[in-house]
Amino acid sequence: MTTQIVYGELKFADGGCGLFNGTDGAGGANTDGTAVEIKSDATFYVTASSAGDQFPGRTVTAANFSGKTIIQWIYILSREGTVAAMLPVSSRTSGSPTALLPLCRPYVLRAGDTIQSMTRAG
């Protein structure tokens, strides 16, 4: 098993963005095969927080998340416990595009919503 850092960005309808990074020790460092919450990047915000707590009421229109090898899945988990939106991914080692990609349907974040991810080694 390896540990990977998952990082990425959410783009909002108002033109702003939210940055997420697992290197701050507050979540996001994925042990392959284990689900983990990806939190906001503490480098840019006061603390690392869940997506819905950091950006409540903001509408997510596009995203891109990346890991060293393979992100099996990454999604926004609603506070009710359902998958609210699948998020686009890329790999730093595959040469895949790192541009923000649109979501299938915009999603309004609410307090308690989280970003969940699972990785695996290549």
C-alpha cells in the first residue's frame, strides 16, 4: 500500500474557486484502498475544512482533482449521505489534462457536504 496526496480545485458559478490539498495533515492523504475526506487547503484558508462548511451556498460548476497514480473515485457526499456529484479527475503521471472540467449538473454546496476520495497504486 502506498499513500497519495489528492489535490484539486472546485470552480464556482460566481467565478471564484476553492482549493483542496491533502498535504496539510488535515485530510486528503489517501492510503490506497481507503476512503478519505479531502478538505480545503489550509495554506489559502484559515483552517482545512469540509467543502460544504468552507463554501456554503456556492454553486460548483466545474472541477479537477489529481493524484500521483489512480483516483478510483472522488465525489461530493451530501450531508444526507448520498452522492451529490461525481468530480472529474486527472493523473499527474499519465499526462492527462489538468483543465477544469464541467460537472454534469451544477451543485449547490451546503454545510455538512464533504468531498470523498479513494486511490489505488498503478
